[in-house]
Amino acid sequence: MTVDATTDAALVAASDLPGVPDEFQRLWTPHRMVYIQAGADAMRADCPFCAAPHKSDEDGLIVHRGKVAYALLNLFPYNSGHLLVCPYRHVAMYDEATDEEVAEIAAITQHAMQVLRTVSRCDGFNIGMNQGRVAGAGVDEHLHQHIVPRWDTDANFFPIIARTKALPQLLGEVRQAVADAW
């Protein structure tokens, strides 16, 4: 559309112009399409926590490998630096883990907190396990503990209003920083 001196520019609605946002803001998260397109059955067919240790650290998003457990970035994080600690053994529930697995999961969790404080200067953490699908576990067949770094300034309207999280760093960059600091 061309506007000349004889056309009243006030009659042109800004929303009709290219590149002008409408009332919906967009936060592009193309990495989530893999999760959406695969659906819930894909997580049941191939356990991602059994597969990850057989990949390179970069491809598996692994930041630390222990004797009976390991730490990796969550592929679908709640916040940047969201880690998961898993036993190598395919076991579903915490009370099925061996004493050695429980001890190493705890030790890795403590060290991960120290590393995340150094790397991301976070102010706190949410740490927990969802045991079983009914409790919210996305992968309920393989035990995993979440370590979610939190900042005083990370609470904004996105999660509340738009059910969206803004993640300022790419997974590869976060994995490298955490692995280097480990």
C-alpha cells in the first residue's frame, strides 16, 4: 500500500502493515516440535535416559558421567541449566534404586548445584522427582531427579499468562558451560 500526501495516513491501521505485531506476541521455540510431533508414545518406545549414555556427551546433553548415575540437561527445560540426574540402570521408582545409586544421585545433585551457582549465578533451586505418570513424570519408566535453577528475577508473566518460558541460552551452550565447570 502506498501512502501519498493526499491520503489520510490516520486511516491506515497499524495492524495492517507488515511486521507490526498484533495483540499476540510470539516466542519461537522450534526445538519443542520434536517433542510435540513425537507424542507420548515415543517416550515409551525408546527410553531417552537409557539411550543418552550411549551417545557422545554433546549429543546426549550429558554434563557428568558417574559410576552408577549421570547428569544431563533436560531437552525440554523449565529454565536454562535445568539438569536431570539419572541412574544408568533402567529403574522406575526411587525406592527401587540401590543404596549406591541413591548415594551417587545425591552426590551428583550437590555438585550440580555448586556448578550451576558458579556458571549461572542462580539464587535457588527446585529439586524433585515425579514418581509415576499420575504424579507428572514425563518419562515414568526411568528414575530421574530434576535440578531447576531459579533466579530472583526469573518470575515474570510468561509462565503465568502465556504458559511459556523464555530460555536465554541454547542447550549446547549451557551443556558446554556446565560440563566445563564440572
